[in-house]
Amino acid sequence: MGLKFMEVESIQAAMAPILLMIIAWLTYRALIAVYNISPFHPLYQFPGPKIAALTYLYEAYFDWWLEGRYGKKIRRMHENYGPIVRINPDELHCNDPLFTDEIYAGGNRIRDNWQHQLNTGAASSISVAAFSTVSHELHRIRRGALSKFFSRQQMLKLEGEVHNFTQRTVDKMLRFADRKPFDVKEVFNCFTADIISQYAFGEPLGFVDQDDWEPNFATWAKSFFESAYMMRYNALARKLAELTPLFANYMGDDFRAVTKLTSVIIPQYIQAALSHPGGGRVFSELIGSDVLPEEEKTMYRLSGEGFSLLTAGTETTAATLTVITYYLLAKRNVYFRLTEALRGVDPLNLKWTDLEQRPYLWAVIQEAVRLTPGISQRVARIARTEDLIYQSRDGRVKWVIPRGTPIGMTTVINHSDPEIFPEPEEFVPERWIVDGRQNYALEKLLISFGKGTRSCLGTHLAYCEIFLMTAALTLRVLPRARLFETTIEDIKYDHDLIVPQTIKGSVSVRVSLS
């Protein structure tokens, strides 16, 4: 008995320090929570639910537990509290599109990214890509090295390759006539992935040339998006993600595929670029460039950059083209008006600069971009060196946002502002045309491709792809197509996993060809 009693005492003695550490940690977290809602916190005066200001657990409940639904909750907060709302202990959210250029400023105005949001996708090599860079100054270096490759002038030089992939993709679609229905989102996933892969690495991933439409890069990357909010709120998961090559063989097929892509395939492409610098492709030129410091050219970091380019250059454009396809088939009046607008266009010899000058085609594309933002999660910026002054449209509300405060917007909230976009849930290309001309002033209120110094690098490439493919679809494919078991619920935004998700999951439109 005495021996057993001594064993219990020794166990209790060993556990005591652990219990003290747990109590100390819980006490610390409680004190932080009290501080968050106290008058001493710099955001105390801003309106919003007290529970959101108290702890990040409130945000985590909607985004992690309920899967990407905090955006909808934030919209309701604005209805109750006004244009500026405190949505967690440290972050503000704005729903006034007229304040966009202050939050996402350009030029020399410093705007840092916020690590809390970068945690959503910042694991392993992805964490050191330009997209995942916190510091304004370091981001400028990393982005500056890539920017010249995605200028409008450079995309005009690339247009021939985009046109080639457009025609090959359409030819393959037509070969599915009188066969099984297929999901056009998978078609466009193949189309966009092959283009960005060929331009970045000098070799396409081969999706357009395979017999079917799957697998493709998007099916591989699905696990990346599905784990987004687990990563944001789970530091342990982020650490384990750095070890994914060790565990990949025990995971699902898609997870293994994306792990192989980031740790094997992309490094192989980059290694080939090292052997052939100056090959006219992004990474072969980047490695031989003096713009990027040598310490930024490690295989690890460039692999993360490659994955970011593939992800951003595939999913977002593919979703927009899918939405365009749906509405052209579901709204025949829009389709017939667009075919009239494309009168005289040779479907086998498309010119981007010519297509841009056709107002109704431009309007159809802008309306799809409005309804299908590339990134649907909120995006915050930090004005490190200046206070931001917000004043509402009616002049009744004025706030001074302290420097160093993360404040952001959500595209799906901005783009559904009924004062700017009447009947925001409807697909109305006509809203983009004034006196027969493109309404460029309205276009400036879109944030689908971001704004300021951190706007989407590939905006010009995306528009080149969308214009050429939309024209080719309208003239060559849609006359023989019809929707198959597809409704508005298959494309309508419901929640986000970084990118828009529908009630059924990712955006999807099934068609059959005759």
C-alpha cells in the first residue's frame, strides 16, 4: 500500500507543473479577452458584436466549423452596425466600395498584408511566395520581379498561344457532341492550367490533350481549398503541412497529387529553367534576372511561387468562364444579343484588341466578373504609417482608423451593393453600357482582381483568356449546347473556401452537345 501511495504522489508531483502551465495559459487568454473588450483597446469605440471583439473563436466558428460562412455573418453585421464594423479582436471591415482606394492604396502608400489571413493558405513553400508576403517592402521586391511578365504588352505577345489553346479546347469540346454530358468548369480548368503552365515553365501540364477533362490541376488543388480555414485557426496543422511529403502516401489521391506537384513536378520544371536560362518563359527568365536577389531564388521559395501562379491562374478564370456559359445558355436573350454583337468576327481568327472594343461582349464579361470574384474571402490590409479617415456617403458617419489596424473588404459584399448595382443578384450586362459605350467608371468599383500594389498579377492574362474563349464558345459551341441537370444553384455563391463555393460545392455547369 505504501508503495502505491508513493507512486500516486510522484505522479501528482509530476503533473503539478503541467497543471500550473495550463492554468497560467488559461488565465492569460482570459485577461487578453477582457482587454479586447475594454476601453483600453484601440478598437474599443468601433461598433460590432461584443462576442466578435472578445475572441477569435467567434470568427472560427463561422469559417472553420461552418465552412467559410463568416462573410455572410459580416454582411448582417453591416446591416445592424453600419459601414465600418469590428469583426474580431483586431480587425475592421468596410462595406463601402467608395473607400476601396484608401484600403487598397497604390503608389508609395504602404500597405502590409495580415498574417492571420495569410495563414489560410500559407503552409510549406506557399508561405514564402509573393502572395503570402506580409511586408510591403519585401512584397514589392518579389512582385516587381514577376510584374513585367504579366504586363498588357507581354500578354499581347502571348495572345497567339492563348488563341491556340482556345481553339484546341473548343475542338475537343465539339468532339463530345452526342456523347455524355460534361462539366464545362473542368474544361476551363484544363484550358487555364495548361496556358499558365506553359508560360511559367515552358511546358503545359497536358490537360487539354488528354482524352477526358479529368484529372486536372483544380481537382488536385481541391484539398488545398478544403483545408483553408483549418490552416487559418490551427497552428499545429500548419506545422504538419510542412511535413506533407512525408505523409503524402497515406493521404487521398488529390492530396498526393498536389503534394507531388509542389515538391516534385514544379521543382523539376524550375531545375530545367536553371539549365536553360533565357528561354522566354517566366521562371527561366526570372532565374537569370538581376531584379530578384539571389537569396530569393531558392528552389523552395520558387516552388511556392510556381504553385501560387498555377492556383491563381487556373481556378478564378475557369469559374468566370463557367458562369458566362451558364447565363448564355439560361438567358437566350443575352446569347442572341451577344451573337449580334459578334457579327463579322471570324471564330477561327480571334483578336483580343478587336473583341475588347465590342461593348456588349465587354459588358457580359464584366457582369460575370462581378458575380464571380476570384477571391471570395475577405482581404485585409494594414496601413502601417498613416491613419485612414472614413466618411460615409451621406456625411453622417466619420471614423479615424488607427494606423496598424487590419481593415478589409469582401468582394461579394461590395459587388452586391444595391445602390451601385441595382438588382445585384441578377445577371444584367446592360448595367455596364451607357449611351452604347462601356461604363469604365463602374468598372473601377470592382475588386475581383484586387486593387492597389497587391492587385492580381495575372489580370491581363485572365482577360485575354476570357475574351477569346467567350467569343469562341458563343460562335462555335453554344449553338449546339444545352444545359444538363444544371440550375442557378450550381453557380450561385453560398460560402467561400478562399474561392466561391455553391450550396453543392464548387461552381459547376454541365452541358450536352448535339
